[in-house]
Amino acid sequence: GRGCWRIYQSGAASFSVERLELEAGLRKAITSNELRLFFQPLVDLRTGRIDGFEGLIRWQHPVRGLLQPFAFIPSAAEAGFIRSIGRWVLREACREAIVWQQLFPDLGPLEVSVNVSPLEFRERDIVTDVASVLAQTGLDPHLLKLEIVESALMQDAEATMRSLAAFRDLGVKIAIDDFGTGYSSLSYLRRFPVDTLKIDRSFVEEATRDTSVMPIIRAIVSLAHALGIDVTAEGIETRQQLTLL
Ligand code: MN
């Protein structure tokens, strides 16, 4: 009508119906408690003790079952739900960390790590939101670690600097997630206050199959040690990987 065309393709239509359904489902997931936070242990290789956990989101979908983040986080981002999902994860992780303290006082302080998506990290209110979740839950800020991928830190160095300084003032720790696979500009390691490097799991996965991987892991570990930064290897699943690391 009025010189305006709309072209429909069956594939495109089913794609958007699928997306609308997913978006409606996500809205419901948040309000009717279908999101789940799973915890992966972080082990200190010197002592063999668990000293923290990383919270990983899943969606217990009423029809499709337990969904991994890649199946719904991109759509959640497009639909504008990332902030509400991110805050839910943060609250849930902090609340859970308090419960661990009460249940297992003998284990000592257990850290909780929360993944912050690039989209969330860019939001101006992220620092205020983290501060208010800490205040609400009563978690010691030193026990919270935010994991951020390299590419998110690199996008706007000035803004990153401000946010990281604010998190440091708050007492919250910062980890660079999936280290070694993003932009890998090493100069920012000097400038940004960072507590931990997390070696990307692809390196750990291939370490036992491909001998060219070990020098990279070794280099990341020495780099971190030399800078006084902690280093964590992601996704250790076999005894062999553990021994190599
Ligand atoms: Mn992570």
C-alpha cells in the first residue's frame, strides 16, 4: 500500500515467529523462576582445595528442557532482557555465596564468580547495580569476582578504566574471561586493575592433543605471575589436563 512493499519469505517468517516465542518465553522465564544458576568449582591447584565457584546460567524451559546460554542469551540481548537476567544472576550468586558461608563455615571464605556480558558491562549503571546487590545480600565485596571478556574491556578504554576503578573501590575483583582468544592487547594489562586471567578452555581442551598449545599456556601463566595476577584454567575435565597444568 502507498508505494510500500513488504516481502515475505517462509523461512524469514518462521524465524521471526520462533524468535517472538522465545522472547515471550524469556519474559515468563524471569517472572516464573525458570532460570537456574549452576556452580562450577574453582580449585586451588597448590592446596587442592575448592576456593570458589563460578555461577553459570541455564534456562529450565518448560518444553525444551534445560537450555545452555548460547541457546537463549543472544535473543535475550536482542530483546533487551540482558540487564534483568544479569541482575538476577548477580543476586542469585551473592545470595548463594552467603548460604555457603552459613552451611560450610569450615571451608573458609568461598569466592563467587559472575559472568558479566559485554552489553551489561557497557551499561552506565552496572557499578551502582553491583553495589546495591552487595548491600541487599550482605556479601563481602572481596568474595565477588566479575568475569569480563577481553573484547568488552577493549571497546572503550576510558569508560573501562572508570568502571574498573569503581569496582576496585567497591572491593569487587575482576577476572578477564576466555583470555587469549580475544583481542589480546597486552598493554591494557598494565593499565587496567585486573585480579585474575582465565585461560580460555579451548587451550585446556587441546593441551593434551596438540603440543603447540603448552607454550601458550606456559606463557600466559608466567605473564600473570610476573604481573602479580592470579591465573585460572577453565574447563579442566581430565586427570591428564590437570597434571599438565
Ligand atoms: Mn566465565
